[in-house]
Amino acid sequence: MSEPLPPAAGHGVHPQPSGSGVEIFERHYAGEPGAGWEINRPQSTLVRLVEGGALRGRVLDVGCGSGDNALLAAAHGLETTGVDAAPSAITLARGKARERGLDARFLEWDALRLDTLDEQFDTLVDVGLFHCFPPQDRPLLARSMASVAAPGGRCYLMCFSDRQPGTWGPQRVPEQALREAFTGAGWRVDTLEPAELDVAFDPGVAQAWFAVMTRV
């Protein structure tokens, strides 16, 4: 790995605030060489969740990138929406949906203002978005996600862990920081475990946290 990676597999901030880093994601999805971090398939952990029936009802993929995780849910018959900041990411996701004949909705949206969707979802998915935000904004993201989660709804979240060695790539998130962001923001943390996040560079996985939370 010769250069640092951009900070995530998909961002979710729209409209695009100045200096937010959204431009990095837009350049990637618009085809900038050498900026690829997506694995171009669903996360292995999410595949196991979907095949095990954990995702239910209406699904919202927050920071969906080019859509592979959302399209996995749609392929299993779930009513699925993906939101992301980068317009080119949404364009790619919509193109994949058309190519695969899948009925999934993709919207350019602000992950910190999900309440403006004026909808509720039974399942929320965040793979690689949480660790994009600075510590002071993470509780805002947790509250935003709570605003669209139905009572008793579940959130499945994967983010980079402070167990990952080195300094390249996304911000490392300590376990306690993840707990603190969601506790008191409308969520109960049911489980929070070490996991491996599939990545597009050697050795193919990075150390992550996998959290399962319930809207209270």
C-alpha cells in the first residue's frame, strides 16, 4: 500500500459541507485512478446476516457507496433504500440495480439529517460510514439514525477498530467510543464484537468492530 486510503467505503453527508471530505468520495466514484477502496461485492458479514434472516422489513443502508450491500438485501426480497453523499456513487448504485433487475431505491442524502426523509425503517446498515466522522459528530450520526428507526428496529454496524495496526486508512475507533456514541442516542447496544472488515487491499481484511443495536 503506497498511499493512505480515503477514510471509508461510502460517505453519507449531503448537501456537501465545505471541507467535509465528500469531494474525496466523489472523485473516487467518478473514476479517479488509484482511489479504489470498495470490494465490489457485499461484505461477508452482511451476507451471513441476510442469509440467516437477520435483516427484516424496510432496510436503510446509510453510506451505501455504489450499492453492493443494499442490493444484497434487495436481492433477498427486502424493500431497500441506500443513501450516500457522493452523486457518482448513487449513479453507480442505480446502474447496478438496473443491470441486475433489482428494485432498490438510492438517494443522495445527508446522513446527519435522516429525519428529513420522513420515513421509518426496520433495519439499518452502516458498513464503513461511522468511522468517517470526527468524534464530535458520531453522536449526531447515532441520533440521526435513531430518527428513522422504527421502535424495536435493529442497526448492524461495522467500522474500523483501534485493534488495526498502522496509521493508514480510516480513523481507528475504540470500543468505548462506539458504545458512548449510541448509548443515550436512542439505541441499546446488544452486542459489540471484534470482526474482520473485507477490504480491497492486502491482506484482504482489516480489524473492525461489529455492533448490533436496538432502537429503544
